[in-house]
Amino acid sequence: MKKNKLTLIDLTYIVLGSAIVSFSIAVFSTPAKIAPGGVSGIATILYHLFKIDTGLSILVLSIPIFLIGVKFFGSQYGIKSLLGSLLLSLFTTLWSKALGYGGILDYSKDISIWLSCLYGGVLSGIGMGLVMKSGSNTGGTDIIAQILARYTHITMGTSFFIVDGVII
């Protein structure tokens, strides 16, 4: 893992990456009732069961995991993780309110769910890649995956697969 010092480039990656991931959640995953792995997947389920704002759920669910991350990786890591988590939550709520909670596709057609899977997955991957490039994460189960990767011989990709697979 990179040094945890926050630079302007890192900040740009975190903001841009969080905006892209949150767009994917708000516009594709949540409206299509697709529960991606991690905290955003749980937040999507909570939205459809109880109409709790997805961004708010992401924030609340990420807090205890964030505290665990600070314990394992230190306060500088905590600052970056807190920033990524707050931005993901904020942007998810903003995108949802700005574009409506119904997304941008017509979900009366089966193809829209497939397109949501495709577009949502690609955008989430790009956004997460940018955030991870900064040495940060978007909070939630990303932290658990990073802990797993650091303290085992499991790669980061496999850690995400395991943690997200448990959620799904």
C-alpha cells in the first residue's frame, strides 16, 4: 500500500472516483434492484425494503468498519477513508435526488436490467480503481478487503471477491 499522505492528485482521484461509483449506484444499481457487494449492496436492499436513502445507509453502515480500519492502518489512512466514505455517501444522495430514484433506464424492459449490470459494473470498477489508486477506499467493506489483503497472502482482487461474495 502507498504512503498515506494526502496529495492534491490523491484528493482528485478520491473525489472523481467517489463521484463515478456513486453515479453507478444511484443511476444503475439501486433503480434496477441490483445489490452489488459491500455496504452499497446492503444499502440498496435497505432502500427497496424501507425506502431509506441509499447514501445515508452507506454512511451509517460504514462507521463501525471505518473505526476498525483506523485501528489497523492508522489515522492518516483514516482521513483518506473517511473522505472516500463521506463523498460516496454524499454523491449517492445527490445523484439520486438530482436524477430521481428511478434511474435513467426504462425498467419495464428486461434489457434495462442487463444494461444496468454492464454500465454499473464498468463505472463502479473505474471509480473504485481511481479511489484505490490514491491509496484510499470508499469505506465499508473495502476496508475489510484491504485488511484481508494486507494480513494474508490473498491479493486485493481476491479479497474484494470474497468480501463482496459474502454480501451478495
